Amino acid sequence: MAILPIIKGENTEVLRAVAAPVSQVTKEVIKLIKNMEETVKNAEGLGLAAPQIGQSVRVCLVMLYGKMTPMINPEILWKSEETSVMTEGCLSLPKIEVDVERPVEVTIKYTDKKGQEQERRLHDLDAKVMQHELDHLNGVLIVDYT
Ligand code: NI
């Protein structure tokens, strides 16, 4: 396992690309997840997306109920009409904080690291972090909400 450097800068190409779907949970994907877990723990983040360590694939980690949860090919199936504004930061944009308005509740699906599809309803901070990480997989950063 390894702690990897986090890519920074709002105009960095890999952070602005739409990441590619993962077709199969291979050993390489598992290794990527392990490295991301080490990296986000070291950085004391609530989440991390693969493009932030230079891999343009649809894999992210989201802290859910205190547990860092890997998500492969995450998607939002439903979002609440109710939104709220939260001040967000990003490991790729040090010292920048942006008030971001997002739905307070989402239903999501993703593939877990065993290759099984999961569906979950997320609320509040969990929902916000997941949406922030999903944005990374679509090349969207918090500065785009200003
Ligand atoms: Ni971020």
C-alpha cells in the first residue's frame, strides 16, 4: 500500500476529465482502493475520488457513518427536492472553501469491492460528501458552484 500525492489545482486536466467506468473489479481496482484509503486517511479527508490521485476511473471513497466506503461506478438514482447549503473544502483545492447548495438526501447505487451492487439512501453530510465525490468523477469542482 502507498500514500499517493493528491493532485491539486482547479485547471488540472485529470481533475477536469469525465472519468471512465470500471468494467470489472480487478486486482488493480482493489489495489487502487487500498492506496486511496491510505491516502485519504493520511490527509484526514471525508472522501477521495480516483482522479485526485491521477487515475481517471469511476472509483471514490466516501465516509459513511464513520466508515470509509469504497464506491465503484457510483450513480444517483434519486435526489430530494429539498436542498441546503454547506461550506465545502476539497483536498485538491487547499485553502479554498465554497458554499455549495446540494440536495439533502439522495438514493445511490454503486458496485462494492466484492463486485456486488449496493443501493443506499444517504442523508445530510453523508449525502453531501457522496455528491462532492461524484462531482470529481465528472470533472466538476467546488469552485464551479461560485
Ligand atoms: Ni474534493
